[in-house]
Amino acid sequence: MPRHLTVDFRSPTPSYRQLADQLRDLITSGEIGPGEALPSLNRMVQETGLSMSTVQRAVRVLLEEGLVYTVPGRGVYAGPRKP
Amino acid sequence: MPRHLTVDFRSPTPSYRQLADQLRDLITSGEIGPGEALPSLNRMVQETGLSMSTVQRAVRVLLEEGLVYTVPGRGVYAGPRKP
DNA sequence: GTGTATTTGTTCGTATGTATC
DNA sequence: CGATACATACGAACAAATACA
């Protein structure tokens, strides 16, 4: 079971990057394997206290890194998009 | 001198992507050479009628593609960030 | 089959912060 | 100092895809 997602508002590192870093760790550590779903954006909003906009920005970072793919109406998944 | 930036609101292609595509063309075509400044974000807002948020998102696309770099307080420049 | 809820996607407007000139 | 320019973050609205009772 995933550990709590948190951000430190006093850190000079932007919130979206802090969240992106944590999500990246979950994936590269194998805690969330390929094809497995990440927490929904709403859930990340709840856990972090960030706004939806900021959470989406964090996820977009991983999208561009190719670490996750998204399916509208479904969720965010680890690994490469499957055919 | 750069041609007018425009977006078609009836297109299914998102506005931020339309703008990003146009800016990319300006760079890859050499119309804006390495080290040269792109129009300021405010200027892009004026020319396109988009919101600042959307314009910034478009520029972020090019940033992640490594086609431009930004200098806060200065502007957006074509090419790789200089050492 | 028809809603209803959930989830991601796009866009806007605003506020505030930081850097440069 | 004041004006300009990019950076981060929020909240809201609406759309579209998906899932499910």
C-alpha cells in the first residue's frame, strides 16, 4: 500500500515538482508496476492538499518523461501505453 | 519579421498545441534563430486572444522539447540555454 | 439503455512571487 | 524604485471518455 503523498510548502522546490518526484519514485522503485494505476488525480488532490491544476501539472511531467500514460475516464498508469 | 500568431477555436486541436506548433515552426524554419527572442508572453496573449495560462502552457511544450529556454525578467529565446 | 458518478483534458481569470531592466 | 517578464499556484467551469448500477 502506497505511502502518503505530501509536499513541503516551505521548500524552495515547487510543489508540482515535489509531487512529480514522489510519483517517479513510486514507479522506478517498482512500488507501482507497469500497467498498474496510480492514485486518481482527485485522490492526489486530497492527499497532498494541492489544487487539481497543480496535480495535473505534476503528472504531466511524468507523461513527458514517458513514465506514465493516461486514459481519460480511467486513470493514470505506470509504464508505456499499451497497444 | 514574424507573422501573426493565431488559433482556430473551432479546431479540435487544443489551443495550446496550435500555438506551440506555430512557435515551433518559427524556430525550425529559422525565422527565429538561436539566441533570438520570441515574442513576449504578453505579446502572444495579445496576438492570439488566449489567456496567459494557455500561452505559458504552449511555451512549456517547447521548453520540454528543448527548442527554447526562458530567462525570468527577460524573455523566451530560441535554441539551447547558454552556459 | 439510460442515467449517474468518476476521471482525465482544456481553458480561463486571478493572485503572488521572483528576476531583469 | 517602478515597469516588464517569466514562474508557481489556486479555483472554477465545462467537455469528453469510461465505468457501473
